[in-house]
Amino acid sequence: LTPKSMAGRRVLITAGPTREEIDPIRYISNYSSGKMGYAIAREARLRGAQVTLVTGPTALTLPCGIDVVPVNSAEEMRRAVLERLERTDVVIKAAAVADYRPKVRAAAKVKKGASELVLELEKNPDILAEVGAMKGDRVVVGFAAETHDLIANATKKLTGKNVDMIVANDVSQEGAGFNVDTNIAKLLLRDGTVEELPKMGKDELAGVILDRITTLAEAKGRA
Ligand code: PMT
């Protein structure tokens, strides 16, 4: 049995992709399946936490016993997270949020015509950076999905977004990242520590991430 090491903790997890609509039938998105975030949600629940899962569209079965908030776009995910931040102790952002969205969403289907079509994009808000800026004594954990310069890019996210830990995954490695059951992660902490983990199931990785979060929460007097 998993000890109820997170009993009473209010944990908000984001998972899955976001969809940024082009018109009523098309969108920009990514290959996130939600498996990583859902695994964390399930494990946090097993450990006794009060879990909220803000999820982009996925094909996964919703975990039992947790509060699920389905969203579509990055803007919807942002609103769902910020509205709940006040009553949250731990935020874990495993979602793959689209960095850009179409500047204009066409009200009707975009019809085929010209041989080239230019889609203008504008930046989405960075939810993790917003949460980091107002985190107070919450524990805030982000992910970094990289295909090169893993540690350098993840370190930038750790400090730039003011988070306590980054789970860095090199998504170009086989058995890591998007839409697989395993992951290969490095955990980066503010004190410069980098913990290299071997390839493991996302369920097992979820447990390691939550162990480290429990330690971080204890250090902040939030455990
Ligand atoms: O869902 P799976 O198929 O299981 O795949 C898991 C995963 C690869 C999606 C997961 O392990 C992962 O790496 N998630 C983060 C993906 C990502 O968007 O990384 P990023 O490096 O672009 O973003 C860094 C962090 O900022 C992330 O915590 C992200 O949630 C957050 N972010 C990014 C952009 C944005 N506009 N707002 C954000 O909050």
C-alpha cells in the first residue's frame, strides 16, 4: 500500500495537449496523450492528496476520485488553473501547451482556394510562468520537453519561470516523452542538483516526482 504521504494536500495537475482552433473544424495541437499527467494524478490520489486534473483533450479514461476540469485551448487552461490557484498547495504542469495560436479564428470553414495560405499566429500566455510569478509558498513543478540542449533549456525554464523543480525529458529519445508509456527524465532543482533517472514507466516516474515534491513541501513547511 502507498502510504498516505500527501494526505490533505491540494494538488493541481495539468495534462494533455491544448487545441488552438483555426476554424470550426481545424486546430493546431501536438502529440501529447495525457499519459504523464494522468499518471501523476492517479499516484497523488493514491497518496491521499485532493487532486484536480485540468486536462486537454485525450483518449484516456478519467481517473476516479479526482476533480476533472476539461479544457480545450491554452487560454481555457490558463483560466482553469488561475481560478483554482488560491486553493492549491502544489501545481504540476505536465501539459503540452501550444506556444502559439491562430491570430484569428475563422467563424466558418476556411475554403480551399489559393495555392498558398498564410496562417498568422500569436503567442499564448505562459501559464507556468504566471503561476511561478505568484506562487508564494506553493510547490510549483514544470516539465521541459526538449529535442536538444536538454539541461541548458530546462535550466532556463527553472529560473525563468520561477519554479521549484523541472522534469526535463528529451523527447527525441526512444521511450521518452510524447505518447509512450515510459519516460526518461532528469529532475532539476533550484540548488543546481540534477537527478538523472533511468527509463521507467510513467506510473513509476509519477511516484518519484511526488516523492521529491513531498520533500520540497516539507522544506517550505507545507507538508
Ligand atoms: O502526455 P504524454 O503523451 O504522456 O507526454 C508527456 C509530455 C511529453 C507532454 C510531458 O512529459 C511534458 O514534457 N510536458 C511538457 C510539454 C511542454 O509543453 O514543454 P515546454 O518545454 O514547451 O513547456 C515548459 C513548461 O511550461 C511545461 O510545464 C508547460 O506545461 C508549461 N507551459 C508552456 C507553454 C505555455 N504557454 N504555458 C505553459 O504553462
